[in-house]
Amino acid sequence: MKKKPLVVVTRKLPEVVETRMRELFDARLNIDDRPMTPTDLVEAVRTADVLVPTITDRIDASLLAQAGGHLKLIANFGTGVDHIDVQTALSRGITVTNTPGVLTQDTADMTMALILAVARHIPEGARILPEGEWAGWSPTWMLGRRITGKRLGIVGMGRIGQALARRARAFGLSIHYHNRRRVPAVIEEELEATYWESLDQMLARMDIVSVNCPHTPATYHLLSARRLKLMKREAIIVNTARGEIIDETALARMLEAGELAGAGLDVFEHEPAVNPRLLKLAKQHRVVLLPHMGSATIEGRIDMGEKVIVNIKTFLDGHRPPDRVLPSML
Ligand code: 8YV
């Protein structure tokens, strides 16, 4: 009987996904969800036919140099592939796939939730009651900022940016965006979105800025100290994409100095470590910080797992997997 391909999965996945993987492949699963050590990863790439990593695994050139001849597919459990040296993988004849589309709505929901949380001080309000600190209502207490009628500037108008725009329109925000390429006119019309070729000019005019682009060498610190300084003092910024896109130290400095009104961050430059200055600001309720949970829904994780399985199965059946990561996307 033909040997089933060895599929090494680096983290625990939803039960239904693991069951299906066991049926289809020789699946080496991580049922304890113990994060892989560098030694585990070397062992994985040496032995696997297919590797299923997540954002918590660094798949760099030196690791790929140790890959065994069987490793032919890296089927990432996630959309962002900035933790994988895709160029090196492709040059070694390893196909890379990801899971686009299935986490769009959940991530857009979380982005909207962060905008509301920051603008309306929701986490602070939710803390005060259980702590017994509510002395009673007052007309001038806990005043946030109205979002209806304000301008939202979306940096990166891909799937998530567009899903956010649809939600934000329902909240009465006007939509502005900056993107590598202008989106088709039909989408611009549907969203009544204004395109800004100049990110600098857009930043200077927005009340809320949301980061929704992928992290690539071109977007590393795209929101640099210089660019953050262009924003209005009363503006807020939210990031559910990747921490590396904002210069976190510069952001912390501006928030401390009151040069920006607030921030909502679900992602950080050095996860799971978080800049202590941001943690301090969170204790003072000047920022809302979440532990990278933008796409964390039960349904989303199952959909991601199903996408991974389809990519693996199609590849092993000798066809092009639907979600190949191509050099033009990097
Ligand atoms: C996932 C994400 O939680 O898919 C992505 O790019 O950022 C996430 O929301 C994570 O990447 C899973 O690997």
C-alpha cells in the first residue's frame, strides 16, 4: 500500500480539522499545543512532506536550508505569510499556500470593535463597575468621541479593508483609502470611497486611521514617526494587520505626549512581547490592547483548517492548490 504523505502541523487545530487530517494524511498533530522549539522545527522540515505552520513559527532561509527533499508544500494556517521566507521556499521548489478570505469578516468586525472601544472608552467603562468605582452618572463624565460623520482612512484596501469600509459606512463614517493600486471603480462607487494617492496627505485629514495592509518589506514602519506626526492630535489609529507596519516606539511616544488621542492595537512588533510603554498607556486607558485575536472565532478557525486541507489535498493530487502565494503578492 502507498505510504500516506507526512503532514506536520505545528499547533493544535480545531478537533474537526484534526480528525479530517488524520483521515486524509499521515498527520503529525500537536495535540498539546506546545509551541515548537527551533529544534522541533528543524525536525519537522527534515521529515515532512507538507508543513502546516502558523504565525508563531519562523520559517526563515536557514531553517529551509535544512529541509529534507520531501518537503514540497508549506500550507500556512493563516493569511499573512510574513513569518515565512517565501522567496527562498519558492526557489527551493517548495510551494506556499495561505488561507485568504475566510477571516475577512471576523477581522473587519474586530477592527470596528476596536474603533468603537477606543472612541467610546468601552474597556474603561467595563472595568469601573466591577471595581465598584461608579459613583453615579454625570453629564461631563466618560465622554468619548462621536464617530458618525467622521473620516476613516483605511491603509490597505484589500478584502479586510473593504469589509471594514462596508461596516464603517453603516456607522456614518466617510471612507477614504490609500493602497498600492487604486481599487476598481465599481468598488469605489459602492463604498463611496475616496482614493488618496498620497498616504501623507490622507493621514493629515483623517479622524480615524485603520491599518489593513499586509506586512512586507515595503510596509515595514509605513506608519513611521514622521507620518504619525502628520495625523491630527485628536485622531485615533487602529491596527489589526501586523505590528511591524507602525513604528510602535514612535506611537507610544506620541500617545504619552498627547499628540494622538488614542490607539487600538491587536498586533505588535514583537509578539507576544508588548512594549512596556504601551502596557502602561493601556493601564491609564489611553490605548486598547488585544492579544492578536482579530480572526479568533470558532467558525473562522474551522474555515481556515478546511482551506488548509483543500490546499494540501489539491497539491497532493497533482494540481495547483487554490491559494498559492505568488512572488507578486510579496
Ligand atoms: C491568524 C492572521 O490568527 O491570518 C493571519 O494573517 O494574522 C491571523 O489572524 C494567524 O495568522 C494564524 O497563523
